[in-house]
Amino acid sequence: MTATLVITLLLSVLVGVSLGLLGGGGSILTVPILAYVAGLEAKEAIAASLFVVGVTSAVSVVSHARNGRVRWRTGLIFGAAGMAGAFVGGLLGGFIPGTVLMIAFALMMLATAAAMVRGRRGQAAAPATHELPVLKVVLEGLVVGLVTGIVGAGGGFLVVPALVLLGGLSMSVAVGTSLLVIAMKSFAGLAGYLTTVQLDWPLVLGVTAAAVAGSFVGARLAGVIPEQVLRKGFGVFVLVMAVLVLVQELSVPLWAVGALVGLVGVAAVVCWLAVRSCPLRRTRTAVAVA
């Protein structure tokens, strides 16, 4: 067993922990691991990640269901619509250049990170107790599924915000429900990719086994960590991964990234301290009231 394979498998455990704990983030980790550590081509890494995340999510959802953290009706409808979108996206993704796919992947991560860190402005954090309207669930599922299939993300970093920010579900229920949706969409997207891509199945199965092992750890932690911490931590995690992918794909010097991060940090502090209408301050106030 080579050092590269060992590192790949160890990092794959984090994929499972992320899925079990956050209901997403699996592909955000899996795609870079397979592309930059295991050395797979972008399209192969994307297709393989769909299998890894699909299997891991299917296993993880059992633990969440036992603890009542799965909204079955919402998940099945969202997942069915997402499967249709993911299959079409998988077909399209096979004909798009790998670099374009990875950049699109990172841009979607940035948008999601901003939504999760910001939260629902001016709304209480109390979870909704009703099922989402069917039409709304179907439309969201189709759009998220299409993106899932094209960029190879299992969809947790899109499904969880959709269920939390738009559907009003609590973070813990959104996490459990998203795993059901991810499993359904991932296999549909994989089917689309397999029409044009061949996989290294021994490697894929090894990574999957490691991820499944990590998912049990993540599922045990879910529900223990406060919801606000989970949501904001998820957003920061996605933001960091997005920056790393963009740096790799665009060959941006690390000093430039550091300078940009520093400027953003200074701007945030100035906004917080000197601007009464600062969005950061309003977001904090809304959360505190809730």
C-alpha cells in the first residue's frame, strides 16, 4: 500500500465525519482528495465522489432516522426531483472541461458559505413543524439536482441551506433529511457520468469504506453540538475549501490570497465598529433576538 493511498484513505474518514455531522460537505472533501491527492482526472474524481458520497449518505441516514431527524416526505420528494436533475447534470458534465467544472464547484461553495454564515435575516431560529409545499420542494430539487450532477457535489452544501434557509427546518432535521436526498441524487448523477467516464473501482471502494467508518463518528456527534455553531461552522468550512479549490485551479499565489483575506477582515472590522447599518451587525442582532 503506497503512502498516497494511505493518505487518501485517512482523509476519506473526514468525508464520512462531515456527512454524518453536517449532512453535507462530503463531495467538498472527496473531489479535492481524489483529484489532488489520489491524482484522478477532474471528471473521474467527480464521478467517484458521487458513488462515495451516495453510499456513505445512505448508511448515515439510518442513524439519523432512528433519532427522528429525517423528514421522509420532504426528503423523498426533494430526492426524486433531484435525481432527474442530477442525471441530466451528469450527462452534461461529461462534456464540460474539467477546469470549468472545478471552478463552478468552488463558486457554488462560496455562495453557499455566505448564505449559511449570514443565516435567515430577521427571522426567528425556531424550526418549522410543517412539510414543505410539494411544488416548492420539486423545483428546489430539480435545480439542486442539476447542479449536483454537473459539478459532482453530493448536494449537502446546497440541500442543507435550502432546507434550513428556505424550508425553515431545524439544522439537525435538515442534516438528517439531506442525507436521504444526497443518496438518491448521487446515484442518479453517477449513472449520468458513467456513460462517459471509467472508474478505478478498487480505489473507489476503499475510499467509500473509509468514509462509511467516519460517518458513524459524525452521526454520534450530530444533535450534541448547538445548531448555531453547526450552521456557522459549516459555512466557514465550505468557504475555506472553496478558496483552496480556486487557488489550485486558477494558480493564484498564496500571498495574494492572504492579502485578500486580510483586506476582507479589515473591512469587516471597520463595518462592525463604524457603520450603523452594517449587515454583519444586523445579522448578529437578528440571531440574538431569536
